[in-house]
Amino acid sequence: MDIPHFSAGERCVIPPGFIEALQQRFGARCSSAQAVREHHGRDESPYPTMPPDAVVYAETTEEVAWVARLCHESRVPLIPYGAGSSIEGHLLAIRGGITLDLSGMNRVVAVNAEDLTVTVQAGVTRKQLNEEIRDTGLFFPIDPGADASLGGMAATRASGTNAVRYGTMRENVMNLKVVTADGRIIETANRARKSSAGYDLTHIFVGSEGTLGIITEVTVRLYPQPEAISAAICNFPDLDAAVNSVIEIIQMGIPVARVEFLDNAAVKATNAYSKLGLRESPLLLFEFHGSPAGVKEQAVAVQEITREHGGMDFDWAERPEDRSRLWTARHNALFAGLQLRPGSRASTTDVCVPISRLAECVSATAQELDRASFPYMIVGHVGDGNFHVLMLIDPDSPEQWEESERLNRRLVRRAIDMDGTCTGEHGIGLHKKEFMLAEHGQDALDLMRALKLAFDPHNILNPGKILP
């Protein structure tokens, strides 16, 4: 697909002997094979493949530092790669260079159950982590849907379905081990629950999308597994009724663990893809955590509110296998949506607005999308004001790409005008760079550029991302 507004710029010139030096150091763990390069040159975004010149599979922080020093000295771009599940073009090698695959750094370093923390290498995925700590009675709640790596989740400031109760990676990352652009190894903090010592380096790197340093280890908070968990589905006559219910639930301070919205099209796609029998109208999918009495109290309060907004009686899913099936179906919404239009590509976007403006923003967005020339669906972690739009476009139609981009720009402008953000959890990558000025202003952008220059003076770390 031709991306009309996007220019990758010139690819870097790899110095003579550079790839050979990597191959001598890493052997078979350095590959310049076309298939390997192309695999690492695409993500879940609609952008065309942009492969690196070579891929290095690192296994230790010291190996990452060795590669960083070599790239720094030779001015060669270096792009960290986790699970490849990003959807805004974060990991595309737009100027070539080296992709550093961290998936082999997949060891749980230390479980400190008494302190409710765990330290893992960057390639550990959220499912792997929860499987390995299951016997401790603890769990890690950040759940972006894809089985993302924790290093990638920290780098993109991920969140997901549990964020309304447990927060995002921003609130749950305590310490990072980071390799700087010139190959130094630093730790940003420690495992203390709080600190007032100096600049907060941890949260400078969280959300930096690999542009300031390469995260190799992550220390995160853990939480006790809830004594009782219950999930319920509530259907509504229309979109506004569902979203207004969420607003009132949050404003009442009811501590729901999850509250997800699916519009008509999303429910239809989910039924077909995951073989479910959900009623095909806008719905909210709830999950409640706590003691048995607390879960019951939360559910009663929520059901009273939903009924006031025309919600139907709850359909309960109390057995673990039923809850798992529902949440797996929700996490597969992207793939389900693609089945609505076989052969299409998904142009996805997300915004986040103050909860009081959520219904207005979602409704206005749906009204515009109803006039689009392609199918769409809306899903969202609406408990924190964040929703996602999936636009199913013909990959051979530049006109539909441009139409989807116009709709995306209007959605983002609407969100920013409501004192919201151009992205609640997707991140900036390539796709949302153009909105940074409108959201932050020129002075803030200049400060970000100064920070980038201080951390990465040769602009080798994931160049061309975040900053316009």
C-alpha cells in the first residue's frame, strides 16, 4: 500500500565490515536473511514492510550494550524489538540499521513475593510471567490484549483491560535496567515503594518507545490474586446508553476491575470469530474483583445503574473457563474485525478523554464513521475514557487510506479539544507524530527534542519515531 503522507527518508549507509563484525560476535544470532529482516520490518500497523539491514538476537544486557556501542560509534540506527505486536509503526526500520530482538531475554530474574515485586528480563511476556508466579498467590494485572513483552509494554506505556482498577505500566513499573545509546548500563531506581531522590528516570524511559534507551530488565508491582472474581455482560439499546452507564459507574467510585465496550459491529464480529452467542447490540463486559461480599455489592450497584440507562439483566460468567473464553474473545477483537471484510487491512486508532466527555466523543465519532465507505467497529477500555476505532480498508485503495486518515485526524482533534490525548495506549510511533504539536505545544516539543539529543546525540535509537 502507498502511504501518501509518509516519507521514510534516506536509509543509512552501513559502513564496510559492520555486519561482518556483528556476525563474528554473534554467529548464527546475527541474520541478514531477507525473510528474517522482513519479519522484523513489520508490525500490526497498515504500513508497508520496512526491514532493517540485519537482526541481532541478544540474550544478555551486556550483549545489548556491545551492539549499542558499535552502532553509536558507526552512527547506525538501532531498533529494539520485543513481540512485534505494536500497531502504530513503532518498530519499523524506516532508515534501515539493526533490529535488536530481545525475545530471547526471557528469564524471570527475581520474585520478591513479600514485597509484591518481580524483576524480569525485557523479553518475558505477560502470560509467561503470570504462569511462573501462579503459585505465589500473586499476579501481574497489566493486560494489553496481545501477549506483549514487558520491555515493550514499558517502552510503550501499555495498559489494557485492567487499567481502570490497577493502572497502567506508568503506575506499575518501579525500576528499569537500561542500555544507553552509547552502551552504558544504568538502573533507574530501586525496589523501594517510593523515592524522592533526584530525577525520575524510570518514568522518562517508560513510554519513550525505544528512542532514549533500550530497556533490558523491568521491575514491576504484583498484586494478590482476588479472593473472588465474577464477570457479567450487559446489553444496551444504543451506544449512548452503554457509555453513559460507564460514566456514572466511575463517578460513583465503584471499583470495577474491568469494563469494556463493544459496539454492534464488534459484537457481531466477536460472535463469528470466537463462536459465541452474544446478543448483537452494544454491550459492556464487566469484571469484579474482591471478597465474595465485595464482588456481590459491586455487581448490585452496577446493575442498578445500568438498568437506569436501559441496560438488560446481566448474563453472568462465574466459572474460570467461561470468563477466560469471554476475555480471550475480547482480546481477539482485532482479528475478529478483519473477518468482517476478508482481505482488508485494519487502520486502527485510539484516543482517551476525560470520563465526563466520553459519551460525547464516542457518539460524534460513530456518527462520522457511519458515513464512511468502509466497515468499522469501536471497542474500548471505557472505564478510563479510552476507546479504539478499527477501520477496515481496502489495501489497494489509497482513497480509503486517505479517508481513514481524515477520520482519524478529526477524532484526534475532537479528543484534544476535550482536553484528552491523541493516544491512550497505542503510543505515537510513526502514525501519530503529526498530533504531538497540537497536544503538547511547541515549547514542550522543543524540550522533548533537547531530551532526545541529550540521551541519544547521534539519533541512532529508533530514529524517526515520536517527534515530528
